[in-house]
Amino acid sequence: MSRIGKQPVQIPDKVKVAINGTTVSVEGPKGKVSKTFAPVVKIEQKDKAIVVTKTEDTRFSKAMYGTVRSVIAGMVKGVSVGYLKELEIQGVGFKAALKGDKLDLALGYSHPILHTIPAGIKVTVTDQTKLKIEGVDKQLVGQVTSEIRAYYPPEPYKGKGVRIVGEHAERVRRKEGKTVA
């Protein structure tokens, strides 16, 4: 049984929640998010909290029980505080620029990479090498960050590439180059 699923999600004062069956809409000062969940859980609002309960005793409902509660907690945090990921581009001649709703990346390839920024995501470029990705949907912010990083992940010899600020050193392992014997 999920220990996370048992805990109610507290709703801050400036946040409004609308529950319609298994669809939850959360609106706050940063924006609005809506998600639909599997019908194996029951979602209720009691006072200033959201409570998730199982409707069945199947393996799937047990798995979704804690997951739904965590996703709803993320939605509430997203509309009240928001989510932010920062990227850093390292490498000679590597840079980024915004062109309308597209992010123009020059990453050492023979062509520029144009990445379309989805609705609900705000990208800020500073110093041509630092990117801030902000939004209310935790999943969407992480997905956009991952897609941009995937164009040129940090390589192990010189460390060139797109990296997430605060990324662990184990994830970007540096290798020693060849030596003359």
C-alpha cells in the first residue's frame, strides 16, 4: 500500500481546484493545468485538501494510487510556484538564440537546429550560452529540457555540449585522452 497516496494534497489560498470525475483542473497565479487520470482511483476535495482513494484492489490501481497523488501535488506546486530548469551550453562557437516561438541552436553541426517551444513553456536565453526553461507543468518542462540536451549531450573528452546546471559529475564522466608512450 502506498504511503504517499494516503497523504492529502494541501491546497494553498490562491489556488482553485475543479474535479470532474477523474479529470483534475488546477488554476493559480502562474497558470492553469488539467490532467485526466485512469478511473481506478477516486479523487475528492475535502476542505482545503485533495484526497485520493482506490476504487479497486488490483495491482494497477495500487500503482496508480500514489502516482495520481504525486502528479496532483506537482500540479498544485506548478501553478503556485512554477518549475524551472537551467541549461548551459559549453563549447567554442556553441550558442543559442530565440526566434519567435523557436529556439535556434548552433551546436557545431553543418546546420542550425530549430527547436519549437511548446505552449505553456517560457524559454529565456542569457549570454547566448545559458537557457532557463520555465513552466507550470513539471513533465513538460522536463521533456523540453531533455529534448534540447539530447541534441548534443556533454561528450566525455572536452566536456562540450548541452548540460543541465547542477548535473551530477557521474552522469557526465570525463575521460583521459590518449597519451604518447
